[in-house]
Amino acid sequence: MTDEQKRSSLPDVWDQFPRLPAEGERALAHVGERWRPIFDIMGGAAILFGKSIVAMFRGQIEVKETFRQTYLIGVRSLPLTLLTAVFTGMVFALQFMVALEKFGAAETVGSVVSLAIFRELGPMLTCLMVGSRVASGIAAELGSMQVSEQIDALRALGADPVKKLVVPRLIACTLAMPLLTIIADIIGILGAMAVAWVEYGLGFMYFYSSVLETNQLTDVFSGIIKTVFFGVLIALAGCHQGFQTRGGTEGVGRATTTTVVVVSVAIFIADFILTKALIVVFDR
């Protein structure tokens, strides 16, 4: 008896399990097909991240391009960051003052608003607003290069597209997001302070002292730590979608739209996971 005959005569382990009905198999296959694009994006982004880390450890960093991307991502996003932060602080100050007045605790508005801004609102809204802008711009730029075969030309010349295009943007996003969040936290607190003074006559020094008494460094750091991970997600989503662009200018538009959705969903999911982890580390 040959080896093939011996193998065919052995019982298949899967035969020991009951098979699904035909309708169940088709339904499972349908679900798998619907979820496949999500796993493709996750897998492709993970591979891209691994290649970027390898390039960094090998010292393959384009310093000039990294500084240029940091300027484009960070400095160019300052107006949007300031606008988002100041109105976030003002709106939440108004809302909390109305709610706290019902319980006779309006003077604690500085503590409540600052804690919300430091731990959640500052990092989340900054990375959502700025991240969507940045990631869609990266996807459009790299997508245009992909459909015009410029990335293929880089490979033909012996250059590594990951080293030239991905690593500078990944480093820039990782550096810019925490810095923008720090600015957003400060501006958000100032906006809330102005509303508390104009609308309810709460003094600046009293508001400031309540912020210092309530918040600890861990509250500030927990929000900033999140933005490092958010910056990585933003850069990877934009670069991956840019590299996967097909179909000319129409494909660039699809890649840009998909990037905004992917970044927003990824930030929300990552925020929950990181919040749970940071509560375990800092608050227990």
C-alpha cells in the first residue's frame, strides 16, 4: 500500500463533527465574505506596520521628509485643532453648569470639565478631526501616486516605498498627535474658563485652582498616551488605503472616503481598549 493510499484510508478528523445544513454553510460563507474586507484592511495595515518598524530599526529614516511631514500634519492642523478645542470647552462648560446648578454644585464645573477634557474629549476629538483630515490627505496623495505608477517606478529604481513614503508619515503622526492634544487641552480649558466667567461670574483663579486640585498628572498622561496609538492608526490607515488604490481618479475618491471611515471606527475601538487598559494601570 502506497503512502497516499494509507493517508486516504485514515479517518478524517473533521468527519467526527456534525456538518452544518447547506443553508447554514451558505449563511456562514456570506458572513465571511462581508467581513473579509475588514480583515484585509487589518492584516494589510499590520504588515505595513511591521515593515515600517523594521525600516526604523535599520536606520532607514528620511529625516528631511519626516520634518516636512511633521510640519504638514502638525502645524497645518493647528487652526482646526484650536477651533475644535475652544468650542468643545465652551459647550461642555455651558452644559455642565446648567446640570450642576440643579444640584447646587455649579462651582465644581472646572473640576468636571477639565477631567473630561484631559482624559477623553481632548484626545478623542483632536484625533478624530485632525486624523480624518490627515489620513484622507495621505490616502489621496499615495493613491494618486499608485494609480499614476509612481510607486511602481520607485520599486523599479530600487527604492523602498515603505522607507520613502510610510516611515516619515508614521513618525510625523506619532509625534504630532500628542503635541496637538496638549495644545487642545489647554485651549479647551481656557474656553471653558471664559464661559464660566462670562455666563456665571466664576473667577479665573477659582476655576484654575479647582482644575489643579482635581486633576493629577496621570489624568493628563492617560489622554496623551492614547494619542500616540491614535497617530499610528491614522498613518497606517492612510498609507494602506493609498497603496491599495486602484481604478484611476475614481479609485482615489473611494480610497479617501474609506480612509475616513476606517480611521473613525479604529479610533473609537482603540479608545475603548486603551481606556480600559489605562484605568487598570493608573486607577487601581
